[in-house]
Amino acid sequence: MTAGGRLTAGGRATAGGREAAGRVTAVSRSASYAFSKPNHASITLLAGLGVEGDVHAGETIRHQFRMTYEPGLPNLRQVHLIHEELFDELALKGFAVSAGRLGENVTTRGVDLLGLPTGSLLRLRADAVVEVTGLRTPCSKINDFRAGLLNEMFAVDPLSDELTLKCGVMAVVRRTGTVRPDDTVEVELPAPPHRALERV
């Protein structure tokens, strides 16, 4: 993969082409603090803020717990994205989960969200752009939603003991735009050296 190239569905980087790495399958938002977010026909992403009308939008941190002791920190969690392939994996283990139920704003298919480096740009449709800031940390409320589901949000490599968080990625909005289901997703990688995603 080349720096600044866009990834195709097969994982090849193109030199400025507009081939899609995947697509949006659902968009969701909620005006109040709730674990799940209802699906909508579209959402509007506002540069520097997040999803219009969503409780987690804002320049400074909006995480309900962290606001109590870190209220002035920049909001690196303006938009939450989850890969729909996670739901397929969970279904095989007996967990019925659909778009928005884990609190994400944008559900995707065909994009290796967890494998992206920090600072990757995701171009949603023709106009909206978000920058990936890190991994979502799964919280205990996941077990309130489905008993035993929290354990499925982690994977441990038996050889290296490396822990993988599977509950999607967080991003900030770099360019305003409207996003709808079936919109394309293009991935633009940052210049190397790449930094692996960490919890935010």
C-alpha cells in the first residue's frame, strides 16, 4: 500500500483513483445518552463537531463518564464506526446484533477498519471526510445489552498475547457532508511511518 493512496476492495492502493474500499450499510444517531442509536435515512457530519443532532457531537469530549473529570479534552470520538462483518461473526456465536445497536454512527462493509493506521481518512460518499483517531474501548454496558457479549469484543493472539479490540473505531469529522446507506467508502492512508490504532 502506498502513502496517500486509496484502497480498493481487494486491498490495492491506487494513485489518486476514486475506487471504493467498501460501502456504508447503515447510519445512526441519538440525541440522548443511550447504549443503542436508532437508524436513520441519512446523517449529516459537521466538520470539527461530529454527527448533527447526536449526543456525542462537540469540540470537547462528550463521553458521559469522562466528561466528569476531563471536560476540556478534545473530542476524538465524534463519530463511531463499526464494520458489519463483526455482526456476522457474532451471529455465528448466537448473538443477534444489528446496525446501531452497539452505539455506532456509521456501519460499514468491506473496510478493514481495525487494520487502519491512525490518521487514515475515510471519504464517505462524495463529500464527507472523517479522520480515524483510535479504537473504541468496549464497556461493561455491552453485557447489559446482551449477556456475555463483552467477551466477544476482545481477541487475544495465543502466540503473542496481543489484545485486539473489535468494537469499531472512532473518528473526527474533517469535512462536512451527508452520509446515507449504500454510499461508498474510500480509504486514504497517511504518510508513513504508520502508527497502529490505540484506545481513545
